[in-house]
Amino acid sequence: MLKKDINLLTKFCRKLLFSSLILSSPLALAEDFTIERLSLFISDGANVYENRPLNTAINTLPSNISVDFQTKTDANGDTVWQWNLKNKSKVNYNNLRITGLIDVDLDAVGNTFFNEYGSLLSLSAPSGYIAPDKWEISEPGYLKGDLITRASHGSLKNTSVYNDASTTDDPAMALSIDIGNLRAGQEIIAVATLAGNSTIGLTQRDSITSPKTFFNFYAKKGYFDRAYPDMVQGGLLTTGSAIKEGNVWVWGFRGSSQQGNGTKVVSSNKDPAKVNSLTNIIGLTGGAYHLIALDNEGNVYSWGQSGYGETGCKPTKSIYVSTPCKVLNNAVQIGAGEYFSVALDADGKVWTWGHNLYGQLGNSGKKNSQIPIAVDLKGEKARLIGGAYEGAFAVTEEGHVWAWGDNEASGLGFQGSNYGVQKIIRTPTRVPNLDQYADRMTYIAGGNGWGEALLDDGTVIGWGLHAALGQGTTKTNISSPEPVVVMKNVAQLYARYVGSIALTEDGKIYTWGQTGGSAFPMIYGASPTLRTPHANDPVVSVGGGKEHVFYQTESGAIYGVGYNDLHKIDQTKCCASSIDWPGKGVTIGNTR
């Protein structure tokens, strides 16, 4: 027997055995499908990495790139696979190409798998995702050249070797995407789909009974190091806001153009409404009365009150911006103080705009700015930024932390004045006490006289006013620039004004901070305090404003705790009492 015939027979027998196993497992899509291989390849031109999640699992990704793989069935009954790849190091990966490869066998009656063939439908992707630009349908083994090798390097041929019914072996399908760079703290979300009917991607069929599979592959990039939740993370006073399916929703006080739909005043008793002009939003923050949104293309938009230029929109006849304006492009992170804004672009430059009385803009002056101003970090490139109450932080790729603004109570990390006494630092200055932690920071922010950072192992550290840092005291005369450990096992952190809320790796909520005044006693605690959210619905996201916190559950429900006014938390009442834990449900669209 010829070697080729032996190989064919061996593969045919292996296929029969594999089919008998796979059809009884969750990997079988239907009675006439089996999946022999599903792989995600990453190549930078010199190195090749693979994550193969099904059957014999293989993962050769670098240890500092984490991968979370999920499988689900969509509303049409089609299979969706998703990889979340996170660059958890400070190393940048450049010129990346990612490729999805699937080897599907069609097991319909009468199919010998030697008469399967495929063709291209179209190269496209859902809105907000990057579509593939290379494709191939070919034998993944010995007959027509090694498709797996070409897929692993992203060097596909934009052709189908098996484009008719006269083939001698079964094909596999591959789609490849030019993803560009993966910066420190950035993630790639890659999605592969296998559908029973489609007009996009690649299709594979059988000449006898014509069963079909439709394969598509697409991806997008984002940033996880700010732990961007769907909840707003800012200093809004009496306005609520959140992201739902890429749209920004606003509720509560909307008397200073916060609704963003072209009208200065929307009554607070009106239902939450979308900001009509914004889509594909991945980050949301704000100050006292303005909001900032970041979309997945790196565009920064802002709207609301802009008396100090905090929107960056250069209003001419009014201090209010009722429709979001585009402030920056090429951005990767956003932040805000009470009346100023800060952003980081993909080149590592930090930009500020708005109020500057306390040095918030970091440009050595006092003059406010209605347009973004570049911050001088002495040639260093930032990878992480964060807003404080009247100041800001930047963490650089060189492993340093820079800070500027109001340093009262040592809140910027330098030896400062007493709490309540301003100590202004008008130009970005390195914070020596934080350098040893800089490379491990995944989040940084601050409040009035204090700052905090989340490290890559889940540890929260803080500096400044101990009464805001969960150190077991309510005294405001105790502060220090030396970092202290607040708690550990934290997955997501929100720090603002006088306190913080943390979501732990196991889904628990803790809060800590100052407990005097307004709603603070019920929101925070002198030490990290375990809170009881609504039962049987895991918490996935935390955020809030100046004197309130929000959390969102796995089902999409949103609950608010704290200072309640103008329908911000209790949507049935204008000026209800402050809301205690576990909070009151907030309805956005059809989600509560």
C-alpha cells in the first residue's frame, strides 16, 4: 500500500474514532459536525504562540499574557468562542498578527470527508471589531502543504485549495487579522464563530448532502489596566451614568447639559436616556458636572458643564456643552478630577484640560484651559493615569510614578501639609516612595488628601490621609506619604473623594474611607468592611461618584448606595433619604 493511501486510511480510522467520542461531548455542534481543532495563533514575525482550547488543550503564550477562553451559544443557536488575552507585563508586543484556525469535519450520511470543499463569502466584522484581511481554506496536513504552519505565522494565501467537489481530502479554514501592537496593560478580545447559516466569513460544505458550516473570526483591542467597568468611575454629584452594550446612559440631575442630546436641561424625573451620538464606548468618567467617554477606536468625547474648560470643547456662548464633542483621538485611558480632565494616548503622552487653580493641569501655571495640554514627564512614556480630587498621577514605562496638583495630607505621595491645608505642586514630579511599586500598578487614583493603587497581585496600597485608607482611624490629623497596605485579593478598585469600593477576586464587595458627613457612614468604614449585595446575582463591576457608589451584577442589574438626590438612586423620589446597603435598583432601558 502506498504511503499516501496508508495515511488516508489512518486518518479515516482516526476520524471515525474521534467522531464516536466527540459526538457525545459538548464540542459537537450538531449530529453532522465534529471539530478536530480550534486554534488561536499569535505571531510577531519572529515568534509564534498558540492557544488551542478544545480537545488536547495547548497554550504556548508567554506567561505574562493571560488568556480567558469562553464558549457560548448565541440566540441563533450558533457557537461563539471568545479569547480574552491580557498583557499583564510592562513589555510591549509589536506588529502582531492573530489567526483563527478551525478544522471541521462534516459527518452527514454518505459523506466520506474526501468530498468537502470551501469558499470565501466576505471579510467583515461587527461594528467596533477588526475584520480579517487574510484567509485560506486548505489541508492542515500533508497533502497540500501545512496550513497550520502558514496560519501560525499569519502568512495565509487568500485562496481556497478546495473550492469544488473534486477534492481528495477535507479542508480546514483560517482567518487572520493584523492586530498591531499590544501595549503593556492592553487586551485583545478575539471572537470565532461557527454558524449554520451566514453571509460572512468562510464556508465549508459537502457535495453529497450539502451541509454547511460558516466560520468567522474578528477581534478588538481595549485596556483592562484601568479595570474599566460598565459603571461610571468619577466624581459626579447628583448624576448617574453607566455603559450598556457600548451606549452611555444618563439619569438623575441633568440640568447642566449632562444628558448630551442637545438640550441643556432635562428634568431629573425623566427616565434614563442614551446619549444618542455615542456608540462603542468602553470607558466612562466624569467630574462634578461633566462627563468623558472613551470609545474603542481611541476617541475621547466630553459634554456637560464647562465653566473651567473641563469638557475640552471650547464653548463660546455658554459654559454648557449639550452635545458631546470630540476632544482627542488615539487615546487609551481617561480620568477626571472635580473640574478637570486627563487622558493618555497610545504614544504614552498625557493630556490635561480644565481647572488649574490647584495645579491640576501640571503645566506650571494657574490659567484654566479649554483645550488639551501636553504634560511634560521629562521624556518618559506613561502607561497608566489616574485622577485625584484636585490632582493627577501618571505611571511610566520607565517604572516611575509622577504626580501634580494639591498635595494636602501627602495625598500625592510627597510629604505635604495638614489635611484641609492646600499644598500645590504645579509641575509633574516623581514620587520616590512609589517607584518600587510602579511596574506592578494596574490602577491608580485618589481623593481629597490621599491616593491608592491596585497592584498586579490584587494588593491595594494607599498613601496620604489614613482616615480615607481603611487604617482603622477616623482622625484627620494622621497622614503619611509612606504607602500602606489596605487589603488584598482585589480584582477591581474604585477610589474617589473620601473613600473606596473594591470587588475581590471571589466576587465580594468591600468599602472603606472617611465616615463623617452626608452618606459616608453607610457607604464606607474605618477599615475595609464587607458589604452584602443583592443575593444570587454575582457582582461584576463597581463604580460611582462623589458621594455614592454603584455596583452591577452578572444579570446586568445596577444598584446604588449613598447620597440620594434628584432621582439619582431612588428613581421614584426627588430627594429621598440616603440609601443603605444592599442598595436600591436602578433601571436603565429594560435592565434593572
